[in-house]
Amino acid sequence: MYFTIDRANGALFALTGYSTSGTFFFEDDEVIVTYGSYWSLSYAEIGGGVSRNFSGGSSSQFTVVGPLNLLLDPTPDVREFAIVFESFPDSSDAITDGLEYYTVKNAAYVTTPVALVGEETGDHPYFNVTDLLIGGSAGDQLSGLSGNDWLDGGDGADLLDGGDHNDMLNGGAGNDTLDGGLGNDRLEGGAGADTLRGGAGDDTYILDAHDIIVELAGEGTDTVLASTNMFTLTFANVENITRVGDASFRGTGNAGANRIDGAGGTDILDGGAGNDVLNGGAGNDTLIGGTGADALNGGDGIDTASYEAATGAAAITLLTGVVSGAAAGDSFSGIEIIKGTAFNDLLRGDATANTFYGNAGNDDLRGGEGNDVLHGGDGDDRLLGEAGNDRLAGGAGDDIFYLNGGGGRDTITDFTAGAAAGDVLRIGVGLPFESFEEIMAVASQSGANTVIRFDASNSVTLLNVSLASLDTGDFLFI
């Protein structure tokens, strides 16, 4: 907020559009610091409270409560000073001049002395500070200067221009136009259908459903702070989404290289086209990289990388990071579950507990060293739990379950036994069995299940399969 001091007529405080006399109130107590050379400001306690009374002549009175600096440039005949908060008051703090009501949200300050043009530092007590401009209930036009400005339009259809440096613009109510200009700006439209232009720099936007963002190519890396439960980045040349709040969230990127940050909820993050970075954060998240070389970072929780919408098969080996097909260029961190495509996928795990879904297609699923869960889905799939105590489900189709030495205690949940069935148990490397009779010698009925014990630490349990239903066609010996 700007006031002027006119030495010629003795008016100490003149607010454009209002009389020179009046009382201005600022809440939230703090020390008041004044700077000036031509003007001497004095203060006194009022009623023993925290108010300060600044007076500079018979025509004006200035009453202050709050964390303020009064900053004077003593050079021109008509002088300006800015009211600048030393701390950050909350939205309950207010400014009133008896005619208008203003809400103060945030302000920043700089206390490093700088020289005026053509003068040496220290010639005058002039400080380069943040400008605080607050509009009223009508449509205001507020323009910042070359510093870090804080502009609040209040009510009405306002036009806010931050100018240079890192500005904070809040349109308030009404259909506002905000232009950040140069610098890394923060733009919040407020209520109404607002147009937000960040300009050059890495800008941050706070939107509602009726706002639009205008960014040109090459104007920095820009971020939307999303407080709604669903947000799709439809604006060109805006790159990033950051979830605000811990509720479940669905964030969708655009064709550019996006960064989408989830929070504490069960989030679904979809990068779309482009080389994206998806950060799930806390919670059990689903990350969809889309096309491009994407970084899928699950964070805390049990997180999923999904390729269900891909138009071709994916090949992923978590242990080595080797990827191809629909996953070409992708990387994984904190991913426990992978959902494959509708095509013939190759999914291989690592030393942790992995869960793979092959979905449609003839898939090859291999768990790795952890206690893994493999779901083949539709198609004729091949499933190998490898080390660890794994749980395997072939799904529809004629599936092959690979059983090797050192495979742990595995469970197959949907094996279909009998000569007419297509599922097969492949007895392979490290198991000293070469015939159906040898397998039957180590197999037994356990309730509704059949258990085949290869040795003391390796076995397979066939859920809901009777021992008598097995025949030679259920086994393949290598």
C-alpha cells in the first residue's frame, strides 16, 4: 500500500482518492521501525496498549498496530513510503481506513540498504523493500515496481502487474487479470473467472475451476498447486502439478515434460506424453508414465506402475533397470506393483516383494528373490516365482508354472488339473525328478489341497486340487 508525503503543502499522509486525514489500523503487535531525514515521526503509547501514534503535522494522524516498517525516500518533493510487514500475518489481519476493508495475507521484506540512482549508499536512509499494494472493492489496477511485490486486488475486476522480480499476486473476488512479469511469481486468482499470466520465470499458480493460465514457450518451468481432488493440466507451457493436502488425488499431465507430486493420499498420477517425473509421496499410489521416458517414484506405501493403457508390450527387469517396449526409458523407485499391458509382456522382479499383473496377452512373469505375487491374467502365460515363497495365479488360458530348485514354498491358486486342462507344472533346473511317478512319491493330500514337497525347504501347494485328479499331462520334465 502506498502513501505520499508532499513537502510543499505540508500534507504528511495522502492516500489517492481519500482525504489526507484518517486513522489506519494494523493488527498483530510487533516493533515499528521508521526511517526518514526530512520528516521526523514520533510515537507515544495509547491507552497502554500496543498502538503507536505517528503524527507529522496538524492535518494528519497515523495510528499503527502491527509489524510494520515505514520507509521513506527523502529525495523528491513528493515522497513515497511503503508499509511493509516484518513477519507474515495471517488472513485475519486487516487494514481499514474507514472507507474500505482490506485483507492482508502475506508480505515479504528486504532490509538491505541500496543506493538511489546517482547517489552513494548511505547518503539517505533509503531501503529497497517489497511493495505491498492492496485494492478495494472496485476494479483496481495495481502495478508493482522492480522489487519483490505483493499485490492484492480485493473485490472487483482487477488488473495486477507484478513487474520485475519475484512477486505475489492475489486477485481476490471478481474476474481478474494477473500478470507476474519477470521473476518467479506466485499468482492466485481467487474467486471468479481469472486470467493468470506468469510471464518469464518459474511461476506458481493457485487456481479454481474457472481460471485459465497463459504461458508462452521458454518462459520457465511453472507449477500449479492443486487443492482439488482432481486436476488435469490443460494449459500449454505449464509443466508441473503439486498436490496440496493429503486427500486422495488424481493428477494428469499434458504433452510436455511434467513433474507431478502427490501427497499423503491414495493418488493416481498420469504423466501423459513427454518425459515425466511422477512422485507419489505417502500413500498407496498408482503412477502412469504414458509415452516418453518417465521416472516413476512411488515414495512411501505400496505403489503401482501401470502400463494398462499402453499400445504395445512392455519389458521390465526391476533388478537391472533394463526396460524396453512401452516402458522404454522409464525408471522406477519405490514401486512394488507393476500392471502390464494387453500384449505379451516380460516382467521380472528384484530382491523385494513384487506383485505383477500380466493382464491380457501371453506374458512371462518372473518374481525374483522376494516373496512375490504373480497374476498372469488372460492369455497363455509363463510364471516363475524364483526364490522366496511366492503366490502364482495363471488366470485364463493355458499357463505354464515353472518350478526350479531353491524356489521356496510356492502356492498356485488356480491350477486346473486333468488331461483335458491346459495348465502345466514344469519341473526344471535343480529338481531331481524325471517322471510322474517320482513326483507322486513326494506329493500328498492336505485338506482340499495337494502339496508336492521337493525337499525340506522347497514345495508347491496346489489350492483346491485333489491328488487323484493329477495325471501325466499336468507335468513337463526338463
